[in-house]
Amino acid sequence: MSVDFSLTANVVDIFARSIQPAVIQVEGGRIAAIAPISDAEADPTLPYVLPGFVDAHVHVESSLLVPTEFARLAVTHGTVATVSDPHEIGNVLGVAGVEFMLENAAHSPFKFCFGAPCCVPATPFETAGAEITVADIKKLFENPKIGYLAEMMNWPGVLHRDADVMAKIALAHAAGRPVDGHAPGLRADDAAHYASAGISTDHECFTAAEALDKLAVGMKILIREGSAARNFDALIELMPEHYHHLMFCSDDKHPDTLVLGHINQLVQRAVALGNDVFNVLRVACINPVKHYHLPVGLLGEGDPADFIVVKDLRDFEVLQTYLNGELVAENGQSLLPAAPIAVVNNFHAQPVTAQDFQLPTTKESATLRVIECFDGQLITARVDVPATIENGLVVPDVAADVLKLAVINRYQPHVAPAVAFIQGFGLKHGALASSVGHDSHNITAVGCDDESLARAVNLVIAAKGGLAAVGVDGQEILVPLPVAGLMSDQDGTAVASAYAAVDALSKQMGSPLGAPFMTLSFMALLVIPSLKLSDKGLFDGQQFTFVDAVE
């Protein structure tokens, strides 16, 4: 609950591009007055007050936390709002999943803006747990808490003006909601045709050249720095000229990195590179609020008292965070109370055996189409390597880092796994398995042998969702995710610690990846090229068709 108070600080006016010592008077959760004081009267040690940071595109579910627990961690870093796409839980539970996120978020003063997921399922080439139809989206837009049409991942459908895709976009326009984009790699005429459908943002740019093509046709570009996809270094050069049309986002943020920082880290990095501090703060604080019409105060008289107090404008150490005049974090400690967490799920997979992962062949020699994954990227490449064949079975070549990848349908019992091969995970022994597998969230696993794959997958199945690592000498770590197989029902700090342990084991097993489980979760994301694996088979994301793993 907010109380009336006053605060003396250096007030950062991003609009006026000025800093003025002043007394901020807060009454009834709003800024009643900002009274400047003379520089002569000001204390040279005064902290700085500025609007709170906004994550302009995030899937809260990827933090492994429900919204209230995400908020408890985020406010310690000065984040006061997120633009949150709930399509992860939407793929598991449909509209009921979106409603779960809204209900849980209502227990927090944190300003979540949830979107209406428009690509559930993401493609017809995978098995999801639910479908969100045009009629569902129309109903969702009747709720004022649904602030936008979430990322339109079906870019081929947009380019070809598919009737169902265009109907969803039209609903958003009729409801006065912006439409988020997702168009990896689209350039020139394709980018222009995509934007002309009325899609206003993109967070999937891998290069500055791609971003410039999209800026040229009126799109806003989100500079993404998450746990797996990290594009800050490639895009930050856009800041001086294009700051009016940029935002910062994390997209997917695992709990161990959320504990350490959020948008504040991007602000610090951008300023350290020599960018104008007012330009950077406009990107971090102002642009998302304006674009998405968020009910977030921007440090003006009459605004909701949503602001942060930082030690300086270099390191941006967050001393306090306020939401509607309520002190919600101080000196790195969250002051938000825990809220009750309901458990909802959709999980029907049954235990598997090592034999289920075997890939028989009658050939004496063959070539494998292998997925090549990259640290810090969602895109993959295809590499062709000679198959290793033993006793009529195609097997991993651990020495060459050619491991087995599997996706198991979790919505139906007793469905055979889809199996392929992957390079880049670097495991020397054991296996990893996860029920977080974008976007349909079937079980995705990578391993050095079939026995380890079965052990890891069965740990996830027994918990009806989770992250599992199995190593040598009986090593096993499981992080249970009982909420839709995506999120924990535990305290955020505890989940961060548990995740750090399973992440550490995966790296002890040999993985050089910065976030192995996050990278694993994207190996079934068919809408990102070029080669991925769904529960139905190996998929070429450039040709949008299934291909054989063994040639």
C-alpha cells in the first residue's frame, strides 16, 4: 500500500533532457508535485530519480517463474513493467493459460501488459496442447488487460496474406491494439510487405543491416539480450540515429540471470559505450510506454508514482523502486510479498525406454543432416556428416560432438520420439531433457547415448514437467516445473538456485554453451531457420517442409 511521502533527488527529465535537484511529493500513489531546488541548496551526494525500466518483449514463462515471482526479482533491478507474450502457456493450455497469467499477475502491483497470442500452435508441423482461434482472440480483446496482439511468427502467412492471419491482425487494429512482429531475416521488399500488414515491431534482427531495412519501413526495433539470444552488440550501433524507434527487451530470461540483472544491465552497457544517457533512457523507459500505451508513470506531475532511485547515471545501481507510490524494492531486496500459486497442467506422456530412441538403418554408410546450434543465437545451420553406424543403428559420435536430439509428444501417451542429430552442445557424457520446448513445449532432449536420454526424459515425465540433467556415477538433478510444465510453484530465488545447479552440471558434462537449457528449448522452434526438430520430425525452416535425418 502506498503512503504519502516526499523525496529529494536529482530528477532526470528524459523529455526535456535535463537533470534538476528537486523535491518530489507523492500523494495517493501519484506524483503531486515536483518542486525544483537551487543548485546551491542541493546536496552533491543526491541520488537520481528516473522513470522505471520496461522490458518491451518477454515471455515470463521462460524465467521458469509465475508472474508474481518474476516481478519480485525484476523490481530489484528497477524494472516496473513488461510487455509479456503468454504464448508459451497458451500453447499448453490455450486461453485458460492466458487467464492463469492474468489472474496470478493481479496479485502484484507490477505492471504486466499481456498480449493475445496469435500463433497457437506456431505451425501445423508440431503437436501443441491447445489452439487459440480468431474467435478466441476477439474474446481476449474484450479484456482491457490484453494490450496488444502478440508476436506474429507466421511471417510466411503474412507475406502471402493468409486469411486467418490477416483476420487476427484486423481484430487488433479494430481494437486499437498494436501488433508485434517476429520476422527473422526478412529484408528489403519482404520486410516492407510484412510491415505493410500493420505490424509495428520486430525483436528478431540479427544484424544492423536487417534492422535498418525494417526501420526504413516504419517498424520499431527491439534490441534483445536474453539468456540464449543476444543481439545487443550487433544492434547497439543504431542508438545514436534511431533511438526514437528502439526499445530494449530480454525475450527469454532464465532465473539465474534474472537474479543478477535485467534491463538495467543494457542501460549500463549502452551508456558505457558512449551513448547519450537521455537517448538510452528514452529507449529503456519511454518508448515502450508510449508504443504500448502502458499505464506506467513517466515522472510527470499527476503521473502514477512509478519510478526508481539510482546511485548515479553510470552504473545505474538501483537503490529503490516504487510502483504507484509503494516502495517495492530497496538496496537489492524485493519488498513484494509472495502470492499463492495455483498448479495447472496438461501433461500425458508416459515413461520411455532406451530402445525408443534407437535409429535403425539397413545402410552400411549414410550421411546425416545435422542441426548446428550456436551460442547466443536461435538460428541454426545444417551440416552434413558421415553417419556412425553400429550393429545396424545410427549412433552419436561424441568425439565429433554429433549428439542425439529427441522430441517427445507430451500431450498424448505412448507416441514414439522424433530423433535427429545435433552439433554444438558439446556434452561428453549423459543427457539433458526439458519440458520447455518452444513453442509447443513437448519434451526436448539431447544426449550422448540412448540410456541417458531415457533417464533424463523419464525424470521430466515423472515430475510432469521440469529440467533434468543426468551425468556419470548416478548424477541426476531435476528442477520440477509443475505449472504447465513451464514454471515452478516455488520462490523465485530458490528456483534461480536450483536452475544454477542443473546448469552447472550441464557444463560439467562438457557443454560450452552459455545457457544449454535455453538453447535446447529452441531446438524445436520451427519458425526460426534453418533446421529444427519437432515431435513429428526433422524440419527445414527455410523450405518449411520435413526432411530426413539420414540420407
